[in-house]
Amino acid sequence: MDNPRPQKVAVVDEVRERLSSANGALLTEYRGLGVGELARLRRSLRDAGGEYKIYKNTLVRFAVRDLGLDIEALLVGPTAIAFVETDAAGVAKALRDFARTNPGLVIKGGLLGAKVLTATDASALADLPSRDQLLAQLAGTIAAPLQSFAGLLQALPRNLAYGLQALIDKQGGVPDAPPELATVEAPTQDAQTPEASTPEAEADAAPSPDAGEAPVETEPAPEPQEEQ
């Protein structure tokens, strides 16, 4: 196949850049859809985080060859690409819901990253929860343990009080304090320190040197005799 003309090179570059930067891409056939239906489809996809663009199959082939993507088998019939910017499941769901009332829209397959999706894969992707639903479920999963933990903290003092009261009732009331913890009266000043002694008192208390000894009898001195 010949290279595209210079005026079409910009379109090939655009398709290549969009396929490289998008989170995914879903290829559709839009046979029989009018301008009004396509406008409504673009609005619903924009709300879901996607963008719907119509290209010629020959130009898309040049882009996917440059990227090494094996999706040329899907480029049959009038093809439009729904580029996924944020939520692949949401874009697939929007396409499926639109196709239910507009049979001219057919999802042929696509890409999710570098993985090639068949029409069955794209239908299964539409059955997955959307990004917002997954975030809501994640938030609920995180919040539930936190709420339970908060309730546990709130009930802990009350349950502790009930447990202590039950233990007291089981033991027959508050036990008396053990003897070793009883209050001991401090000794009085008289019992703590003996009265200080003074030298006078010590002298009074000291025994006399003569105490306990019998008195010694002495003979009277002889009278002097007269000279004869």
C-alpha cells in the first residue's frame, strides 16, 4: 500500500498519538446512524470519560502498523474509535447502552493498553463496575473497619466498667486492705527519743564514794598521865 498523501499525514499522526496516550480504545461500526444519533453518542461517551472520532480505515491502518498493534482485522466497514481517557468500563457501558436502542452501532473490539480485545472482551468490559463505582466500593471497604473501630473505642470504657463491677460482685464486694497496708501510727516523741541527761543529773545519779561501805570505828586517843 502506498504511503498517505502529505495532507493526510496529520490524520495518521493524530490517530497514532491518541492510541499511544489513551488508556484504551474501542472500535465500533456506526452503519445507519444519523447526525443526531452520533451527537447523542458523543455526549454520552464524553460524560463517561471518552471521545468518539471517525476515521478512514486506510489511515488508521498506517497508525496501528507504526505502533505494532494487531487490530487491522477490526478495520472493516465504516469504523469509529471511542478513545478511553479515564474509565474503560464506563466507556464500554455507554456504548452498550446506546447500542440497545440503536442497533446500527456495533462494538467490534478494541484495545486495553496494549492488549487486543475481541467483541466478547468488550462486552465483558461493559459488565464491570465503573471507576466511580469501584471508588465508592473501596471507600466503603475502608470506612467499615474504621467505623467498627470507632464503635469499639466508644464501648471500651463502658464494657470495662461493667467487667470491673461484675468482678467485684463475684468476689462479694470490695476486699479489705491487707494488714501490711494498714496505717501505722507514728510513735510519740517520748517513745522516740530518750530525755537528754544533764551533768547535774549525772552527778546526782553517780554513787557516793562512801556508799555501801561500813563505818570504821577508831579508838580514842589515850589521856596523858601526870608525872609523879
